[in-house]
Amino acid sequence: MTEIVWIGLDEPSRESCRIESGPEGVAVNSEIEGAAGACSYTLRTTEAWEFTDLVVRVGGRELRLRFTDQGWEVDGESRPDLNAAREVDISVSPLSNTLPIRRLGLAVGESADITTAYIRVPQLDVTTDPQRYTRTGENEYLYESRDSDFRRSITVDENGLVIEYPGLFTRGDD
């Protein structure tokens, strides 16, 4: 089991995240306290960090996402508009970056364009979000939004977990 704390810089927050790996995959349980209130999520992936399901809870509301062979489901309803996505991106958590970093397994100098199912918190709406990851060093990735000019160089640990996401998040568990 791995326990991590991230501190939100742009919007002050503190995320306490617990990651457990086993033969059935990876389970993440996280609680976030911030100016906008409390949020928690439970996320599951395969052993290869391929997204399978997510439950986000905020303000007494809950959002459920699943990715299956039949495609995406949001709160039990089919969402074919998300079919280009393979990962989720939770607006309030840097854990989202770990999913493509681990799944893609890029070599230094390689890039990949992906689409995520982007979840805005506290709104709990889901839209597609095109992104690009480029591995620029052993523990560095350039994240680029493909529909805006947003880009950041992200530093990660040996497990692909964010250490520094300039202006947005930093590790607080060291």
C-alpha cells in the first residue's frame, strides 16, 4: 500500500490518497479537503493501470463512471460521446496523470495523444478532453492540453505519481 498527500496550490486543498495493488488490479481511495468543500473518490484500474471504474462523491452527490468492452457508462447510462477516451481526468486530483503515464509506458523522447473523460468537481459533469504526454526525462513528462495553450512539465516518482505539478499540485507527504 502507498499513501500520498498532495497539496493544491492554485485552489488550496489537501488530498490524502491510498493506493493498493493486488492480483485484481489497483484500488485508489482518496479524500480531498479544499475551499470548495470535501470530495472523495474511489478509482479502480487493471494491474496495468487501465481505467475500469470510478465513484466521485461531493456535497451529498455521487457520480459513477465505468469503462467496459461496451464503452463508457456514466451513472448507469451509456455515453458514446466519451468513446475516444481511455482514462479519466479528475479536475481536483493529480492522480489522474498517473493513469496515462503508467498505461502508455513511454520511453524518454516519446509522445502520445490521448483523450480523457474529464470530470469537473464540484459540478460532477463529464466531457472529453484531448491531451498529449511527452516523456522528457526519466521522471519528467510534458503535459499539453490539445484544445488550449495549457502545458506543464510534471515531475513524478518511480511509480509515475506526481511529485510536482507547477502551479497546481505538490507532494506534501515527504
